Amino acid sequence: MFKDSPILLKATQPDLELCEKIRWFRQQPGCNWADRQDALGTLPELKISRHGVKLMQGPESISFHPNMALIRAINILRGAADRFLTATQLSSGDILIDATLGFGSDALIAALAVGEGGRVLGLEKSPILAALIKDGLQHITQGRSKANTEHKKKAWEALAEAASRIAVYWADHSEFLRSMGSKSVDVVYFDPMFRSTLRQSDSIQPLHKWSEHSPLARETVLEACRTARKRVVLKERKNSGEFERLGFKILSGGRYSSIDYGVILV
């Protein structure tokens, strides 16, 4: 499969700092690094530069950036509601498992909501994505200098502080949940990759290739219900049959949105 392909690790104009980052990536568990490009030059590459880290395959590339989390943080700090926070009902000091981490946008908003006493455990089955997001969260302040408004500066600062409360794990969420004690976290959250990617979602196609997007298993939801003290939350496409199949009650709201949230209270 594409996501199991060896990856060439390289840096442009490597200095001491970039060489140290290469060593850091080589130490990340599960990643399949290639020593050299193949004869056809078709292997994906993780390119490290002074401007950041990109996972590239031909013309397509993905890299970490807060993106929507930054916009959402600006709105939250202004007092606006956030549908994810409405669904999860996170409180200060809570612990959330984001069982399908992806780019970490929801994990950042969760870490913002749980405050200094809370934690977010982010699970990502793709080892290269886990490494990419872990590095991005550790260096999230790099983009702060581009903030051109006071609202954006405050949001960057809030997200940078929140990022320190996220622990990223390369893990299968089913196995991870089975290893957790009963009622050991407050909320378990699932946002599985859509199995039929919408045309208007072309921007996530490169991520889709590297991500795990198998249907969520009912047994995994049962483990989540055992692990959570408060609730289990699922984000899916509107009118998805997954809510009924997995036993989630759909929350009202988001009339014009293409997604819905479902909840199981435990």
C-alpha cells in the first residue's frame, strides 16, 4: 500500500540543527526509511528545511500547520461556540483520547479547552504521520511571527501553550483502548477518514493516501465506552449510516454543515 512505502529522508542545505532533526525522525518508531532513491525516482520523500518539514510524493505534499485550529481558536477566544466542544463537553482538567489524530486540529482545540490540568492523548496509526504531527506540535510557534492581527497573535500563543498538553502515539486505537483501564479518561473521540472522499475535499487527498481509513469497528466503540468516564463522540458525514450502526445519537445543529457529531453517554 502507498502508506507502507519506504520514505527517503533528506534535508536541504543541512546545518547542525537540521541534521539533529534528521536524527530525531530516524528514531521515530515504525517509520520505514530508505537509504537512497530508487532507480525510477518514485519513492516519497520527507524534506526538511529551514522553512519546515514536508512529506512529498510527486507533485503532492503534506505538512503540519494549525490551519483550521487557528481560525477556530480565534473564534473561541472571541466567545463563539465550537461544534466539537459542544459535542465533547470538555471541562478544565479533563483527559481526552483523540483516537484518529490526523493533522491534530481537534486535538489542539481539545487541549485548549482542558487547560493546564488536562491532557490529550493523540493516536495515529500511520507512523510517518505520527512523527510529522509530533514534530509540528513541538515547533508550532514557528509560524507565529506571521500573525498580522492581535486576535491571531493571541490564538497562536494559546495553541502553542495547548500543544504542550498533547501526547502523540503511533498506535492502533483498538489495541491502545484495550490497554487502558476502565473509566481512565473522560472522553474518547473518533473522526475516521471518510471512506468516500468528497470532490470538494481534494485538499485532504494526500493525507488520505497516508492515513488509516478503515470503518470503525463496533468492538472498538465498546472499548471506548469502557474507557471513558463521560462520553464517546463520533464525527462523520451528515446522513452517514455509521451513527446508527455504531449506536451513536446524532446531535442536532450544523444544518448547513456537511458533517454531524454523534454521542454515546457512558
